[in-house]
Amino acid sequence: MLAMKRVVIVGGVAGGATCAARLRRLDEQAEIVLLDRGPYVSFANCGLPYYVGNLIHDEAKLLLATPLLFKERFNIDVRVRHEVLSIDREARTVTVLDQVTGSETKEHYDALVLSPGAAPIRPRWPGIDLPGIFSLRSIPDSREMRQWIETRNPKKAVVVGGGFIGLEMAENLAHRGMQVTVIELAKQVMPPLDAEMAEYARQQLVAQGVQLVLGDGVAGFEQTDNGALVVSTQAGASFEAEMVVLSIGVRPETKLAQQAGLEIGERGGIRVDSTMRTSDPLIWAIGDAVEIKNKLTGQWELIPLAGPANRQARRAADVICGRNAHFDGALGTAVCGFFGLTVALTGATEKSLRRAGVTDYQVVYLHPNQHVGYYPGAHPIHLKLIFKKSDGLVLGAQAIGKSEVARRIDVLATAIQMKATVFDLEDTELCYAPQYGAAKDAVNMAGMIAANVLRGDVELAPWEHLNSGEAFLLDVREPNEYRAGAIPGSRNIPLGQLRAKMQELPRDQEIWINCGVGQRAYYACRVLAQHGFNTRNLSGGYQTYTVLYPAS
Amino acid sequence: MLAMKRVVIVGGVAGGATCAARLRRLDEQAEIVLLDRGPYVSFANCGLPYYVGNLIHDEAKLLLATPLLFKERFNIDVRVRHEVLSIDREARTVTVLDQVTGSETKEHYDALVLSPGAAPIRPRWPGIDLPGIFSLRSIPDSREMRQWIETRNPKKAVVVGGGFIGLEMAENLAHRGMQVTVIELAKQVMPPLDAEMAEYARQQLVAQGVQLVLGDGVAGFEQTDNGALVVSTQAGASFEAEMVVLSIGVRPETKLAQQAGLEIGERGGIRVDSTMRTSDPLIWAIGDAVEIKNKLTGQWELIPLAGPANRQARRAADVICGRNAHFDGALGTAVCGFFGLTVALTGATEKSLRRAGVTDYQVVYLHPNQHVGYYPGAHPIHLKLIFKKSDGLVLGAQAIGKSEVARRIDVLATAIQMKATVFDLEDTELCYAPQYGAAKDAVNMAGMIAANVLRGDVELAPWEHLNSGEAFLLDVREPNEYRAGAIPGSRNIPLGQLRAKMQELPRDQEIWINCGVGQRAYYACRVLAQHGFNTRNLSGGYQTYTVLYPAS
């Protein structure tokens, strides 16, 4: 550790502020300078949509720490409205513009940390600069949006982008009394999710009155005579609104790094090693501006999430202070809530596995209640578990439901981190009392269903071949359930009558069995398999059918 | 696997019913007979307190499966009101009393499964059989309690026993409009918890109007002239009530096993091996009647919980069907909710470690919010993490708060199962959005605090020696916080003034530092330690002080 080392940090939001504080805890002597071109450091950027929605009323709550606090508590020199214009790697200096005075200075560094974040993508669509079209990144941005809402009282809004932030924005604008239309280029909302899991979210959004335009992109914006905006799409539709929010993702802020000749990765982020060092050994980079490795696929990814950014910041500070520390990538655990629904995921999706060329995996679906059905308020969690077919290693999970969703995904994220198999999930011993869960928790059920497959107790039918005609489709629900909606072409024999009616089933054809959620079908598979039939379970049952083959 | 094996199962609630259904899934040919002396099988015994409290209105909801359903779906021969009187191990038969006809028959078995459960303890106290004194085990028990409540409209109740079920009962009786007194022999409620963690629960119970009598036992009961009950205690107090509920624990039902000469363990439960076999290789035992190994301490324990019972049932069925399966013990993960509070724990407590003679452990306390403070509705979770001092292995955790408590304990239970260390907890990547958590989740914080200790970045002060006078006590909170309540004898220097006032601190004495919850004290420890002071953090700060040294 150098005595009197001078560390300069560029960007003072999540990663930069965390890194600065950690540096001070490790090195009381170091000189630490934190530069940010904005007016604030350490603000709660994840809270901005809720500030716009007025769930958070008080702007001051978003300021987690002030320059004064940094000075008093940590003896850190924080300079806001100071923009770093360039890096001179030879001289080990950065050129800094004081936005208030307009003066430029050079700051020497022994170690430089880049934490510039990522900027909202703002395509050069016609009319994009019309008043009333917003992006959301900073407190001033959100203050502008609040003022627009409070002075103009807009009744209709368009959100461009149906990802996590877009849907959070949609909810918050609806909370402000607006009729919201969401336009998303992909054919589903929440593109990180597998399409059938996103379908649950789509259904809820539609049920809550959100207008969804999927598989279509914005062509441009115009202003009408009365000052309203018209958003026109590539498919030729147009939507009037008094307010538009762009939430089509973010792009790493790499300008400084690029100008300085630091290596940029193929996904467009600053490339770092596991110590968060860039291609210059005296320059570190952290947060949304860097590419990190996906822990499961090993692929470089942009994962702009606060949790990994914090860990990166701590590890960078450790390394700068001479410690042996590594950041070993991220799982991409994420959660999003809107309109009474929680959607969360961790680890690999089928999409990400396909992209990485992985084929050694298997999927199960289930719909367990968040707590025992006999306790008031039970509701299903729709859960998709992905595991390695060859050894049962848990690879990923996606879940959607009214509540207690993050809890199950957190357990599964921990399981994935610790390299648990589906057999471990069978044994996981989780909190149970009637209002909290079930003796067989959702996570246990997922493990049991997957383990049943791996032990050969049941085989899964390939949902994607449902309409191929190759199998005999058997529905083992009760007749009233079957009548209320069933897979076309399926034959109904309730589970309780199966032993008696076995002779009605073919022995020369695979029998693909469904029930409501998969459990009775599993029982039926076991019964019939032991009588010599060739059976497969349609995992997740009719519930899963409705999202794989949605009525549109 | 024997063809046409005959399996007899004694006891048809959680374990027995699960075992029977699993047996059928594995062996379509076996003859499976499920005997229960009560009128129902497969009922929701964990739901009974809520049926008494009328949160669950409909008794039928508690019946998870009927004998008819077992027959139709699983081809299982269920006989209720059939009591097994004895086992003839030589002849491989059980003698069964049909309680309705009074006739006795012998049933042959190839494999016998004992799942008799555990009975509420009912000491021979004077007056224990007076009307109005209840124990809760079955649907008829709870029906009787409901009738008592609905016909007599009691205003005061005494619950004997302040454990998990006792507190659930207290809440449900309060929900029925009763003023409730809880009498507990131990000096704390919830005896499985460490005392200081139970103190949070005590405070909440008192705040909610529950009268608590701790460290005192029941001496006996009398009836007054107007029909009310008087409960007198060993310390000489007496409490009038129109209703008394005994919740002082359960005792394994081992009579049958004992009579048959099966081995009974030192804790009074049926002794089984890891395949759930008793000392007779043709007899299995599962559920609340057996002793199981604590996964962490390796000690035999009685862990009457539904989750482990279910796993035992599945494993026993697997082994009976010729599979290689083992039950490897339990962590004792449990949760309980009452009066707006959730209390949960997993793994070892300090109590259980002391009992097992383990000294290689360390404790940290923290009080993180369930989600970021700036999002409305934030409240603290009081968390105690226990880990192995020599290598950081996570050993146990206890948590208390208004919500999102089970989620953190579930994550920690999974971590313990997977042999995670506190260093793994630092890296755990959990769901974060403002309404769901924090970029540094409570679990991450616990890991970081513990890892800081193991890396030598901070030492912990021994709370139990606080009053020994050996250390200089320093409180680094702001003056207004200090004035509102502080550790007696502590000196107040706010963190922000510490660098300036350092010369006021002793260099020849350990400085034990507290703040509100531990974070500022950690910063202070780091500052002072780097300036050559000998510092220790009072883990959990003043918040923890208030439960370790409660004002009584």
C-alpha cells in the first residue's frame, strides 16, 4: 500500500461513492477525490421512477449522502459539477472542467477509478427533441418530469420500451392518473425473460388497462396543434399522448475510456479483468460502464444492476489498497414490480443458454401457491426452473406472482451461487408456517419435479411439439375443469378413473399428459408407466399451456 | 422391490399420508394400508390455531385429502378410527381396534411405517381437567375450542407456554377479542431463540397488550363460583380467565414402539438410522415421533416440524421400494408470526452451540431495513448471524421484523445447507429494486460485517463484559441520538468530529465503540485503528444494547 496515495474517482453515484468510502476505510492516509459532472453524488437512481410517480414525495430522500457528509465522515474531497474531459495516462492526470466557473484544471492520480455509468439510449428519431419527451437518469430529469406532470396534468402517456424500467415507469405514470401505452420492439415485454414467462406480465398489464404495442418500434414524433405529441410506429400505428418516456435501455458511458485508448469489449462496455482493472494497470472501471462475465455462461455481458456495481466498487478499492480481491461475475438476479405483480429472475434463461450455445439443459414449470392453500390469501407463483440435464446443476429461474416471488428467486440465486443441484433443492429446509409457505415450499417442489425427471421417474413432453400430432394427448383433470378450457385434441380421463379406463389408451403411441399445473399428470404418468404405457408429462399443465399458446 | 408388498402405515397426518402417496407413485402393485385412530387423515394441523382464531372459517379447508380421494387417486386403503394396539414383530402383524365396531383384527405387513406424531404435554397439575382448559392437536380439539369461544364469549384467556404455538394461540385468541396472558417457565418467550433476540418479541407482545409472565410456572387451576378459571403460578401469582390453552410442547408418541421393544433415543423419540429404519429392519418411523440429527451439531434432537417430516416420509418410501435414499438431518428452520411481527431462525443458536460444547463461533448483530430507506414503509429487520470463527462457515441466523424476514432466513438456510461461508454471503446476488431490498441486501450486510471481522479489519467487543469497566466506551452517534438514550458511562464524540478530537481518547485502554446499529462505529474503528488506537465494535450498536440490557 502506497503511503499518501492519491485516488481520483470519476462518477459519484452507486459504484463511485461506494468505492470512495471503502477506500477510506482501508486507507486513512490516502487522498481521495470524487468528481461528478452532475449536481449530486450518491443519489438513489433506482428510486427515480417512484419519485416521478410521487410514491416518494420528498426529493431530499433520494440524496443518500452529501459532499459535506463525505468530507466529515470520510475525509473525501467531493466535487460536483466537475466534468472530467480527458485522461492523460502518461502524465497520470485528468483534465477537469469546473462547470460553474468554467475553469479547467489537471488532477494527478496514483490510481484512477472510472464509474461513469450508462446513459439512456436516445435514438435520432424524427421529433425526439420535442418538449414532453423524457429520458430518466438523474434527479433533475425526474424533477422535470414531475413539473411537466404537475403543470400540464397529462391524461395519456406513451412509454417507449417494455423492459423493467419501462414497466416501472408505466406503473408510476398510471399512478399519476395517466392512461399508458407501452411500445416495445420485441414481441414480448421484459425482453430478458423467456417469452412465455413474460406472457404472464403481458396479461396482467392488459388486465390493468395498459395498452401494449409489441413487436413494433417508434418511427418518430410529431406535435399537434394543441401541443400534444403523436407517436408513430414503424408498423404505421399512431398514438397521441401528452407525455412520452423513453426507456429503451442504456449504453455504457465509454467516451473517456475510449479517448484514453482503454480496451472496450465487444458488447460496448469498458473491458476489465477480475480485479476490475482496465487495460491500463493504474485505471480501474466499475458499474454500468463495464462489461462483466455472466457467471453461468462465462460470456461478457452488460449487466447494469446496483448489486454487482457495489461489489465491483468494493473489490476495486480492495485491490487499489493492495489486497487480493476478485469480482467473479454476476448471475443477473433482478426483480421488478408493477400493477400488483412481482417478476424476478436469476441465472440463465433459455434465451441466454441458446445464445451461448448450451444445449445440456432441461426446463420444468410449476405454479405453487406462495403459502398453503387453506390459509386466506393464497395465490400462485408461476415458476420456471432451468437445470443441467447431465447432473442436475441449477442454472436459472424465473418467477411471477402477486407476492413472495423475490423470496423464492433469492433462495434460487443463493443455490446457483453455491452450485446446488435440483437434488439439493429437494432438501432445502425453508421457513414454514401457514401464512409463510408450505411444508413443501415452492423451491422444494421445483427440486422434486426436476429430480423426478433426472431419476427417470417421469419424462417431460416437448411443449414445442404439442401440435405435431405425434402423441396422444391425455388430460387427467376433472370434467368441469376440462370443459372450462383444454388443450385442443386432448382426451379427458380424470385421474381417479384412470386405473379403470386404462384400456382406452394407446400402447403404440406416446401419451402426453396434462392436468392443471402438473401434479396430477405426474401421478398419472407414474400409474400408466408402471402398466407399460409410454408417458410424458406436459410440465406445468394447462396453466403453462395458456402462456405458451396464448389466445391472442 | 417385492411384488405385491404389503405396507401398513400407522398415522395418517403429514408424514404418514405423504409416505403412502409416495409409495404408490413408486409401486403401483403394493398393497398400502393407512390406519389412523382419529376421524381424519391428511389434515392441516399447522392451521388449527388459525381455525380457532377464525382466520380460517371453514373446517373443510383443513381437510387436505379424504379417504375417498386416497382410494380413487392412489388406490390406498385408508381406515380412520382404527387404532393400532400392538405390533407383533415376529409374526409381522399389527393388532387393530376398529373404534366404531369395537372389533379387533390383525393386519399383516411386509413393511411397517410408524407415523404416530407427538402429543401435547399435559402435566398432572391440580385442576387440569376442569372445563375450559384445552390442548390443541386435532380438528375435534379446535372445534371444541371454537364452540367454547362462540357459546361463552370469553373475555380473558391464559396461554400456558410462550413458544411458537403458544404465541400463535395468543394472537388468535386476541383476534377473538380476548385479553391474553401468556405464562412461560423460561425467562424469555420463544425458548428456541437466543434470549436477546426473543426480547424483541417480548417488547412487541407487551406493546400489543399481551400480559407476559416469564420465569414462572403453573401450579394449578381452580374454578370460581361463577365458573371462571383461576390459574395460580409457582411464584404465587394468580390469573382469572374464562379459557386456558396449554401449549407447553409435545412429546413423541412412542408407546407402540416401546411396547414392541424398538429402540428409543435419549431425547425420548423413536431412534432411526438415516434410512428412517428403526431398530427393526422391517419397521420405519417418521415425523414428530422420531429423533433426528441436527445437521450442524450432529446431536440427536426432537424437531417436530412439517418440512423435515415430509422429507423423511419420502425417503422412507424410497427405501421401502428398494431405492438408495437417506435423510441427513435437519437445520430446524422455523418461522412464526404474531401481532404484526415475523420471527424466524435457521441452524444453530448460541444456546444450541453451548449445549453441544462448541466454542469456535462468532456472533454479529445488524438491523438493516427490509428495503431501501427512501422507499415508503421501510422498517428494520433485527438479524443475528452466527458463524465459525476459524473459517467463516455460516452456522445459524435469527431474524425478527415486520416483514421480509422469512425471505432472509430462507436465503441463509440455503446458504447453511450448501456450506456457504460469510465470504459467500458478501457475494450473494439477490433481488433488488427499491420496494424489494437494497443493493446491499440484509444478507450481504451480514456477510460483510462478519467478513470484516474475519479479515481482521475490525474486532468485536464482548457485549457480556460491557459493565466490567475494562474498556473506554465511545458513542459516535450525533448528540441528539445520544441524549435520547445511551449506554451508561459512554462518551459521545460524533463520527464527523472524530478525526479532530482523537487526542481526547485513551491510547492505553481498549476503546469499545457503539453507534445506532453498528455501521458508524465500524467506520470509527477503522479510523482510530489506523491511528494506532485499540478499538472494538459493539456489534449492532445501541439497538442491540436495548435487548441485551433491557430496561425492565
